[in-house]
Amino acid sequence: MAYDPRTATGIPTEPVGSLPRPAKLQAAYADYDAGNIKFGDLEAVQEEAVKDSIERFEATGSPIISDGEQRISSFATYPLAETLAGTGLADNLGPGGQYFAIFADGHDRQLPRLVGGPFRYQTYAGDILAKSIKYATKPMKQAVIAPSMLCLLYPLKEEVPGYSREDFESDLVDGCEKDIRSAFAAGAVRVSIDFTEGRLATRDDPRNPWTGAGMLPHFIELNNRVLDRFSAEERVNIGVHTCPGGDRDSVHSADVPYANLLPEMFKLNAGYFLIQFSSERDKDPVMEMIGKESRDDANGVPQMCYMGVISGQSPRAESPQEVRDLLVRAANFIPKERLASTDDCGFSPFSIDEKPQHGSPDYAREVAFQKIKNRVEGTQAAAEKLGIS
């Protein structure tokens, strides 16, 4: 399906990916982990949630949609396990790996641990999208996990017997390339790479040792190894998403200065970036930095800057006017032809997310769709005000 992101809204607009899972689906995940239902029973509830998500997503007027990641346990672990609790873990992985993140409210999310080789994806993003795309009448995007996140499966200071880090990362890059290509083959018109670990990589949290290990340059190099396997024409439709996390209405690295990340992040040869922004307190310096550091030629592609204009943590729906005004303000710093809009983060990157500030995941779904609708309308209004068509 040919897709021009400017056609419907003048200024392009795109979601990050995830939506809150209904309470019924969260209960089904818990029942499956407890052995109370079979996988087919879980799949039936996932199917229902996907169909509802796509129908309601299309009703917002969004020119491009996702399935809300209803079929996966999390953006980080879908290649590795059936559920966030580790049920159905892939070969050569075990429990008790490094923390992906420790959030501001004190809760954490943990990765599995690589115990042997080779490393292989158990599920590809294209496998998931192929099940959902039949419900869509609008173009679909697919989010995938970055190799820089999955490289944390390898122990930080130990060698896996018989499987060097070099060999692991070679297999990992192959898997990530296949993951992206599988999404396009299944019908995605855009693929974005989740890179939330980028900002966290400069936090230096003693509770989470990898964050103080100076890994950001290696993350950039590893991600570029994947991106550089794609042509400039392909990379126009391959993006990178950055945010300070989003789980249970909490974040993991919002206090880390963007100056630690952005100059490095724009070294990635991606065609577009989905950038958490609306929840930044001091906005002008961030916009100035984005305008300065983003490239009009990243190995053959101009880097589009999708500014986050919607917060996934707050239950208050931003108005279309707020979205419009924020984008108009951003145009003072970022060339209009490379300006776009998005949400700060996925609304629920993890399948088990009670959305405490919202009161329930079901109400959070209602809020999310209203926020998406307002983003689309506000983006259209900004395009009109800036004379973009």
C-alpha cells in the first residue's frame, strides 16, 4: 500500500504503537500465566481486543494506525516470550536477567538472561501484524524492538560459555533486520524502532549497573548496523522512537537531560524520529537542539522530527488547540518540511498496566482514543496555520 504521510493532515502525524489493554485482556494474561486457561483462550481475547482497537483507532481520523500491541506482552519481550511473566520463554534464555528499567515510582521490569547460544527470535513483528491487518482499512504501522535493548540479554560482565558477545550481536543484528523486513512483508507501511533505553543509558543508576556502563555509543553503533542494511528508499519509512519510559503512568529517565541523548541519537541513519516532547518542562532548548542536531541528509534520507504532543501518562486530554500551538511553536526551530507530530510514548508498552492515574485500563483506553483524535485535529490545524498542505 502506497502511503504519503502528508496527504491527510499536511503535517505528518503517527502513533507510537501501544494502547492500554482492556481489563478483560489483562485478566486473560494472568489466567494464562497461572495455567487456568489455554493459549487458544488467550488468543481469542487478544483477537477481540485487536478488532476493537483497530475499529476505534480508525474512528479517530488517524491516517495511519496500529493494532495497539494487544497481541504481545511488551514492546521489549515479544520476540522472547508469550507473556511478560516469562511463560513460553524462547530457547537459550532463562529468568533473572538485567533490569530493563527501574521506574520513578519504584517498580521495575526485568529482561530474561541469555544462558547459551545461538540467539534466535521466537516471534517476529510480521507474524503479529499478519494476524491483525485483516481488520484494517487504513495503512498500518508496526513497532519493533531495537537491538540495543536486546543486547542487554547478554550478561554485563560475564561471558556466556561457548557463545561470545561478538557472535551473539551478529545473530542479534540478523534477527533485527529480519524483524523489520517481516513487518514490511506483512503489510506495514512504516516501521519504528523502540529506543527507550537510549535516554536511560546515561542515567547511571547504581541499582541498575548497565545504565552507568557508558553503553550509549555502542547502542548507536549496533542500531546503525541494522539500519545500514536498508536502502535510503527503505529508511524513509523506518523510524526510531525515544521516550523516558511509560508504565503504570510512571517513567524511568525523565530527569536525564536530553542533551545527553539527542546529539548521539541523530547519528542513527533513520528516516524519522518519534520524540517524547510534550511532557518536557523546558521546551525551547529541546526544540532548538532537535533543529540543530537532526540531519537533512542521513546517508541519503532527510530526518523527519515527529514531536510528541500528547502525554500517555496524564489522563487529561490535550485539546486540538494545544497541539496546534505546540507544533506552530516548534516550527520556529525545526524546518517545516521536516516537522511532524506523534504521542510522547506508547500508551501502555507493557501488557500488565493498571494505569493508576486513570483509575482503570478501560478508562485509559477511552482517554487514549480521545487524545489521538485531538492530535490529528490539532496537527491539521497547525498545518493550516503554517500554510502547509
